[in-house]
Amino acid sequence: MEKTLDQPDPSKSVSPELSTNQATEPDFQNGKTDFTKFNISWYNPGPRWKVILWFLVNAFFLNTYLPIPIALKVLVLRIFGAKIGEGFVIKPAVNIKYPWLLTVGNQVWIGENVWIDNLSDVTIGNNVCLSQGAMLLTGNHDYSRSTFDLTTRPIALEDGVWIGAKAIVCAGVRCESHAVLAVNSVATHALKAYGIYQGNPAVWVRQRNIKA
């Protein structure tokens, strides 16, 4: 007996919108993350004793609201390998992951609750301002791999850059001379010189003009 194709039952209507979504949605069953295979053995930010010691020192001298003099904070940072220029201003409750991976120019202001998560090098030029709650994130994860591998890329802020309150600079981003990242914005790619960027992801909105 000849096999015939099943005919659609007109009593069972199919929503065109549903059928379209089913046809275009990607198949998410092509892999799963497995954190048991996560391996960070390749990453070595420094001797274990140094990392542990800094964790304690950071909590007491920097990531605190205790009235620690800025001069003492600068001394501590330099002892742990940070390169700090003149006229450095740092407010309370600042968290710096590894000071030996930090280079700061002259006349730099770091606001309250700033987090410099420098798993990789962070370079900050002269006359740069990081407003309160800003974050510099050099680390990320490769979400395309089941092992969720850690990735790190450096961040560079050139002279005159202003990172607004609670704004985020992501791994590998370079903010060129006098660029501005507005409040609560997220920089996922390079910010061009004298550009004002806003949004998530941040886009160019206008030029920064500075009067003498």
C-alpha cells in the first residue's frame, strides 16, 4: 500500500508567529557549560604570599572608610609595585586588585567606591578622573567554551579621560585622549579622542570642547 504524507488537520490551527519563531530560534542544545573543567592554572598574577598580603593591606588602607591619609595610601601602593605620579587623589573605599599591574600618571583623581579589577595591566594617563563607583574590568569569560575560560586584556585611559559615576570600562578597551564615558554607561570598544560616549553599549553622542 502506498504511503501518503499526513495532511494537516484544519481543526488544529498553527499561529504564523509561533511557527516563524520556531524556525528562526537557534538550537541551544549544542553544548553545556561545565565548571568542573574550569582551569585557571595558567594565570599567575604574582607570588601567592604577595596576593594574600595585598588582600589584607588593601582592605585596611584602601578599601575602607577609615580616614587614611592619601600620602600613606600612595606609599603603600608604591611599596606593592604601583607606579603613581604626582598630585594623586584617591577617595575612600577604592578596591584595587593588583597594584603591581597599575600605572598612574600625574594629577589623577580616583573617586569613592571605584573598582580597578586589574587582572591585566591598567594604564592611566595624566589628568584622568574616575568618578565614584566607576569600574575598570580587565577580566572576562569565554562563554563559547564549555570550560568558561578566563580571559584578560589590558585597559588604557589616555590623558584627560573622564569615566563617569558607575560607568564601566570593559577588558581590552582604550579610551583615547580626553574621551568621556557618561554616568552608568558601558564602554565595550575604543572611545575616540574628545568624544563623549553614553549608553550600554556606549556610543558617540557629541564632541567634547574644552575652553581655555
